[in-house]
Amino acid sequence: MWTEPRLPPIFERMIGCSIPVDGEVAIISYEGIHLVNLHRPESVHHDLGIQPDVRQDKLLYKSKTYSILGLQGGTPILKSVQGDHLEILAESGRLLVHTPGLKRPIESSFEDLSGDWCLATFSTDGSWIVLGVPYDLIVFRRDL
């Protein structure tokens, strides 16, 4: 039901990432801003050395507004338009995806090297799941 496309190394330590919109996710790191085309994850645009302007969990960058989640909070989308919902068990490093019609949730494990913060969100259309911790970003794509 979900596949995990591999992302290339993008950042050393993430401050936050956006809720994916139209197959794109914005990442804020201590190095700058990174835009990832989730349909072509090897295609990352890096804008290094820039100080991002995040206000009320919103990043305005290149005429687009991104809803940011991460170190400073934010509001993730925990229920998809398809009816799935996310449960993140940060202390045990597990992400559960509860899907209508399935008795057991789909489970994925992750490693959080810092323990500072952890997030999971659906994209606005429910096609993607983004799981973020300071040193890693994991993406899942809904199988058609």
C-alpha cells in the first residue's frame, strides 16, 4: 500500500519540513532551504546560506507558502482524505498507518538520533507521508 522512495543525502540537521503539496516538500536545515521533488527525489534544489523567514509555522519562499513542521511545532495532517490516519510512537521509533478495512496498522520503524522532536504528516492530497526527525527525512508514496 505504501512504498518508500529513497532520498539522497540532503542536510546534516533539519529544523523542519513542510507538509507536501503537489509532490514537493520544503526542508529547512541549518545549511539553508532545500526543495525536494518527490516524484523525482534525486532532484533537490539547495539554496544554501539563506536564513529562512518562518512566521506562525509558514515559510514564504520563491512566491510559495509552505506549512512548516518541526523544531518549532506546527500542525501536521494526521488523517488523509482517503481515511487513513497516522500514529507516531516516537519513544519506540515506530510509525503506524491505520487504514480503513485493514485490521492491523501498517508499521514502519525509524531511528531518532537526537530525541529532540519527531513529526509525521500526510500530504494535502493523501498521496505522501513524510516522517521527520532532526537527522533524517523518510518519505512514503501511496501505491496506486
